[in-house]
Amino acid sequence: MTALLALRDYQLEFDTFDGAYQVLDGISLELAEGETLGLVGETGCGKSVLAKSVIGLLPRPPARTRGGRIEFEGRDLLACSEADWRGIRGHRISMIFQDPMTFLNPVLSIGQQIGDVIRVQRAGGNRAAVQARAVELLELVRLPDAAGLLGRYPHQLSGGMRQRVLIAMALAGSPRLLIADEPTTALDVTIQAQVLALLRDLVARLNLAVIMISHDLGAVAAVCSRIAVMYAGTIVEDAPTAQLLNAPRHPYTRGLLAALPDIAGGNGTLQGIPGSIPNLLQPPAGCRFHPRCALADERCRREKPLLRDGGPAHRLACHHA
């Protein structure tokens, strides 16, 4: 299967006053057309930075590529100029951000904001055509009274409705790849379920490829066919969703799952992962997880594990898994 998106040994660092912050270290991932991939891991592991690299939203400097490639539709995105990005961002790749109130302008109506996006994507358009497209997009994300919503403002909508508006705006250019960064943050459980169901429906109807970033393994499992687990700027395990959740191979993945509450019963004790994420100004030699890993030995402290095949469609980076 030909990859729509391929990251090949991608390495990224940020220049700081204290030195180079080595935020992504040898990321290799592929995503096929229509495939859904979940990115999970602790805060600070590089999930959002990876997503912003794919859509070209990192300021350069301070961000600097140390090596590798990001290919989309066979094109090296790292070689794109800002003019090139204007033809890609929104048209071919779109992104949904995690806080709708931050990304919706409180003093502009919903119609104005969606209309501006449509005009940019279509290089103009008369008012009637833009309004018709705006209504079509709002109906696509299952918002009731779509025409009436055009005259309303963000504060007049619920959190779930605002998130649907952001999704509608992201779909305005008919992209092939949609990146969803924590799309259910700050939503109550019922609304989260509705947004996740909407994403599943859009994937099926539009044949979208999706990268979904989340701390919530349950949310990722509800949408994604595959999960990649990140730790301290590296991919440690990548497998089909059911396979990874039922038979995790990497010690870090097993630690994440052991830290989840068991609603079916059990002893009620949560098992945390000892220690904390490393300082990426001076990351550990060898495996970045070894200071927190019960299986770590001298090889782990000295030699970086490569992401290798660990079974059908299963990859992991561990000397002992």
C-alpha cells in the first residue's frame, strides 16, 4: 500500500538559551490514504510538535531539522517554501486544534469565520456561493439549523458545537489528511462520544486519513485503526489498535495501560510509572526510557533501540520486548 504520508528518521530540535532541545529523535511513520492513526504518550513527548511539523506550523528558527524527511503525496514537505505551503495547508492537509475558544474569533460571527476560510481555499467566490458552502459544511458536521448558526457568535454556542465548527472549517478545502490535536479536550463525556462518532463518520464518508493526538487511550481506540506510542520524542511501539491494547510489547506501553483504572473490578490500585520524563536538553544515552524501565541493562543504557518488526504490522523499539 502506497503511503500518503511518510516520516523517515525525522529529527528536530529547538534552539534555546540553554542549548539544543532534542524534541524529536528519529521518527519513522507511514500513513496510508483513509487510514486512522492515534498518537499517544505523556505530556511533553512531542506529539503536537510532530503534528505541527507535518502541517508546517513550527517557527523556524527556533525549530531546526537535524535530519530525515517528511513526505506527503511523494513530496518532501521540508523543502517547501511558504508559498508552497499556501497550496498545501488547508487544501491537502488540515488541522483541528484542541481549544475552540482559542481558535475562534469571539467578535466575528460563525458565518464570517467560515466564509473567510472558504474564500481563501477557493480564491474568492460570490457571497451566495460562500454562504451555501458554509451551510453545507455545518450540515456535514451535523449541526442543527446550519443557516441560523451563521449569524451567531462563538460564545452563543456550546463547547461541542464550537468544536464541530472547527471541524467544518478544517474540511473547507477538502483535505486528504486531517490532524486532530486533542479534539475532545474540555468536553463532557457525552459530547466527547458525539465528536468521536462524527470523526468516525467523516473518515468513512470522505475517505480521510486522520492523525489523532490524545492522552485518552479510550478516545483513540474509538476512532483509530492503529496506535503509535511516543516517549520523549521517539516512537516506542506502533501496532493495530486491538493488538496494542490487548498485547502491548514495550515496557512503556504496558506501564501506560497499567495506569488506567479498571472499571470492571480488580483491586482498584493504579500502577504509576516511576520517575519522570527526561530533560531533552541532555537526553539519556541509549534508550530514552531506560532510567524508568525495570528491564533496563547495560545495553539499554548504551545502545539506542531501533524501531523494528515485532510481528505482523507491529513495530517496537526495545532490546527486551
